[in-house]
Amino acid sequence: MKKFALTCLFAVASTAAFAADDIIDIAKSTGTFKTLTAALDAAEKTAMLKEEGPFTVFAPSDEAFAKLPKGTVEDLLKPENKEKLGNILAYHVLKGKVLAADVKTMKAKTANGAMVEIKVEGDTITVNDAKVVKADVTASNGVIHVIDTVLMPPAE
């Protein structure tokens, strides 16, 4: 069943296939979020996304992380940057479960306390400068929306 569900992740039926798995289980099993899951582990944020939630996660794909300047990911994964990395990761998480059909143009408060700007234009949803490339991957504790760019919180 798990192998079948992985095959269907990006198919229309994918959301039902993973409903029993939490956000972390899905992220680790797809193969699309290796950098994200490594970052969550390095920042000690994995346990947070295994909690009951619900959460909405704007999950950057490995391709999104690859768009960062060379050396950025490696630098962020260093133990001395754990707090900075955790802040960046928390900027990708909203409390509550927000499906694509419920999204409207708005500002939303992230788990790190900063705001993101969500825009809906036709069938396109953007979060700040990131485009949602796959919406509504449902998990037992929320929903994942795959984005094409890593979100960076505003400088404090």
C-alpha cells in the first residue's frame, strides 16, 4: 500500500492515500523533500510537525532549496545556525489546516510570528514570491502545499 501511495502522491487521488500519515511521514516517504526533512532534523523541528496540529505547511521541494545561492543550505545545516534555520522553517508553517479551495488573498501569521502574503490569481496561489506547485497533500495532522521557492522571513 505504501508503495502504491508513493506512486500516486502527485496524482489527484494522492491526498486520500496518505491521510493516515502525518506531515513528517509524508515528507520523508516521497523523496521530494530530502533537504527539507534534513533541515527539520538539524533544527530539531521534526517533533513539532509530528504533533496533532492541524498545520498548513508550505513545503519547499528539493528543487526549491537548489535555487538558493551555493553553500546556503550547507551553512544553515551547521549546528551553530540551528536557531536561524528553525526560524526559517517556522516561517513555512501556519496553524490550522487551510486547503487550496479555502485560500483567499490575505496575510497570514506563521509559526515564527511573522506574516506571509498569500495571493490567489485564477488557479495560481503564491506565498510571498513562491508559487504553490502542488496543493492539498493531506496528512493526518494537516496539509502540505508544495512550493517552488524557499521562503525567507523578514529581517528583524
